[in-house]
Amino acid sequence: MTTAVLGIDISKKKFHAALLRGGKFRDNSFSNNEEGFAKLEAWLQKQGVEGVHACMEATGTYGEELAYFLTSRGHQVSIVNPACIKAYGESKLTRNKTDQSDAHLIARYCESERPGAWTAPTAEVRQLQALVRHLDALVEMRVQEMNRLSSGVREQLVIDSLKSHIEYLEREIEKISRQINDHINKHPTLKENKELLTTIPGIGEDTAIKLMAEIPDVNRYSSARQLAAHAGATPRRHESGTSVKRGSVMSKIGNVRLRKALYYPAITAKRFNPIISEFCKRLEQRGKTKMAIIGAAMRKLLHQVFGVLRSGKAFDPNYGVGIVALKPTA
């Protein structure tokens, strides 16, 4: 009985599992549901494996249930940015693109790089995340329907249908919003975190809730910069020799929901957050572009988010809470 590496290439309906042990692969495919998870566990036991380090790409919600299942069975799980797997494959001159070859590549990446373990969020955070994402989807659908209604539709039957659907979506948005607030008020930790986040100038209740949903546990990050990297809000430079020197741009390799949640708050923070306001003025004096300044304000906001959540103290501009990186807790 030995520990092995399990590379998983996942899709909506199924996933391919590549078990790597002793330099050799064993492959199998399973349906992406509870029945398939149980068959995967039985297959691993049949292979004489007592524990695996499973690795999969971050692909939205497709792999979440499998990740929860594996961790509940005592296996280690890593969920990595697809860009990491792509870069690793290019470094190995990978040419094939199949479910099996992708699972093999993920397994070899896991064996070579040993990515950090994914930690399942608590039940209350998981429910909050589901509610917030559902609310975002409803709001997006309402915007789409309102755009259709204002696009010049002339048929009254279509107009009536659109109006009816918009009214339904608005009722659902109100209902889910109430459920989110009730859920937060029922859980002291969530309520406290929301109160802490809203002490940061530029972050209102809606933004605080979105941040809580996308940052399940701030203690996963050893520094504010690591949190910013998770959001894809860190700068990326492009220089080569003396002839190629481009301006820094946001990497955008990370959680797009976090970046989206921070964009407009960063614009507000430029005016009303004293630390970020002074910081942005210095960048303007140095000739930075408008978008570069907004990106920098987003990173500073994440530093402050990290600071108040890790310290458990409200934002205080006199002490610059959130600007310094804190040591990881035990």
C-alpha cells in the first residue's frame, strides 16, 4: 500500500483519472457525479493505493464536488491554475491533446512540482459562495434581458415576455439577496468579516460579500502579495536586453471574480481611501496610465483586505492596516 499521484482531467459530464506510481500509469474514466466518485474510490483500492495526491485544473465548478469527495476520504488535493499546466506541457514539448494525455501531464506536473494542498471551505462559506455566484448570474441575466428590451424589439408578444422575465428575475434577485444577508447574520464569523471589510473606504456591503465568497480563508495566504497573485492583480513586466522594454500590465492569471469585484471599488478608493488616494497621486505624478493606476489601487485594496481579516482589526489609516504583510499563522 503506497501513496501515489493522481492526475485528473475533468469536464462537465466525466473525468479521466491517471494514476502515476513508480513511473507507470494506470488509466480509467468515470462519470462526474457521486456514482463516478464511488467507482473511483473502489478503483483506487483495487490498485492497492491507500492515499493519493490528486491534482486537477481550476475549471470553475466542474471539479468542486470531486475535490470535496477526495478530501473527505483523506486524500490530498491540489487545484492549480490551467496556465501552470499549459506552461509545464510546453516545457516538455507536449504535442498531443486528449483526455488521457492531459491527465498524464497533470500527474507529472503534480509529481514534479508538488503544488500546495487545497483546503475545502467551511459549510457556511461554501453556501455563501453558491448564493453569491447565483445572484451574480441572475443580475447578469437581467442585464441581458433589459438590453434585449431596449434593442428595438417591436413585437408586443416578445416585449411582454421580456418584461415578465425581467420582473421574475428582479423578484429572484431580491429573494437571494435576503437569503445572503440572513445567512451572514446567522454565522458570527461571516458577520464579523463583513463588518471588518466595510471599514475599508471604497468597500461597501455588496463588495464585502463578494470578497468573502471568493476568499474563503485568508489564512491560506502567507502574505498580501500572495493574495493579490491569487486574484491575478499583480503586475507583469516584459523586458529583454536593452531594446525590449514594455510597461507593466496586470497579469490577470488568477481569480477573475475577485478582479471583477474590485474594479469599481478601486475607482472609489482612489478618491476616498486616504492611503490609496495618496498612493495613486504619486503614480499619476510618475506618468502612469489610468488603467495602471486602477490596477495598483486594486492591489492596495487587497493588501488592506488581507490586513483587516488577518488582524481582526478595523481599517485604521493612521497605522496603515493591511499595507504590511503578516506572518502566517500556525
